Amino acid sequence: QSVLTQPPSVSGAPGQRVTISCTGSSSNIGAGYDVHWYQQLPGTAPKLLIYGNSNRPSGVPDRFSGSKSGTSASLAITGLQAEDEADYYCQSYDSSLSVLYVFGTGTKVTVL
Amino acid sequence: QITLKESGPTLVKPTQTLTLTCTFSGFSLSTSGVGVGWIRQPPGKALEWLALIYWDDDKRYSPSLKSRLTITKDTSKNQVVLTMTNMDPVDTATYYCAHTRGYREWLGYWGQGTLVTVSS
């Protein structure tokens, strides 16, 4: 059971904008710890998508963006493409559990 | 170019001990701040962090699994080893190793993962 809650699924048509929420608490996101996002394409290993709440590693398209506010964070995908169909996970640190890496419950993005 | 690759048994019996090796290249585990961790993912389920070892041999474990896990490193061989005792069918998962550049920082590079099935 994860302490970071994500919607199980979101969907959108090509070209649309979708957002994925990551809801935490005062011991993780709300305490100011950074949130990172990973993309997991079907049958592959997770890949870093966003680090430090809103930074994109080299090679990640700028249609992916991240933000954080209060006890939540969000990942937005603008101009949705078929290749974006994947599972997405948020990740942070939790001080109360002393868990170095807590992952979200994961969100499946479906491109209609 | 940083790469990591997991290796180990694909099938273990209940109660046995699992030993997984992460062999990496493109960085050194003697570089200040660097760490290598293990994460698992049961089929169809979310990611779960297990353990991480830093360049200075600082070791961190998931509290829920701490009693069963041991992580070690061999800097000269560019390897990190994870052992998990008393394996159970619920431990069936794909096990990944990953690189981090510092304490509580993101997991920037991941191995391809190795599926471990626990069954008699």
C-alpha cells in the first residue's frame, strides 16, 4: 500500500492534454520533499521522466511537465501521442515511514 | 553511458534465499554521492523500493522488508548484490536495480529488470 495516491487510469485523444495527480501528505510531498516521475512503457523498465518536481532530463519532450503544490504533485502531457501510452509513477521520500523511496500507485495512460 | 543489468535465478523455492547481482558500467560506486538501489514490481502491480547502498557503504532498507534484506557492493567489480531471505510466492516480481546520483535524489538510470518467480 503506497502513501502516494494516483488515479488508476486516465485517457485522452491524440493531441489532447491529460494530467495525472499524485496525492501525498505532510510527511512526504507536503514536507517539501521533491517529487519525481517515471514512465514505464509496456514490457520495459521505468524511465526517469521528470526530476525535482518540474525538470526534464535530456531527451524528454517538452510536452511533459511537472508541478507541485501543497501535498500534491501533477504530471501533465500536452499534445498526447500514441507513444505516450504507458504507466506513470510518481516518487518521493517519506519522513514518517523512513522510506527512502516511496512510489505512487501508478496511472495507466490510454491514448484513445 | 550508464548501464545496469540484473542477474540471478529466475525461479526460487519458498523459504529459499534469493541472491541478485547488479552489474553496472559508466560510473563508479566510489564517486561521492552515488548509490545503487533495488526496486521490485509484482506482475501488474506498482513499484516498491527495497534497498539502496551509497558510495560510502551507507545502506538503507525498506522498513517493511529490512529483516530479510542485505545489500552489499564490490566496487572493484562494479557490482551490487541483494540477498532476500525466506522467499515466499508473494515475492514473485520483476526486480530492478537503478542508479542515483545522491541521497534522496531520483533514480536516473534503470536496469532492464529480471523476473523472479517463487514457486515450489
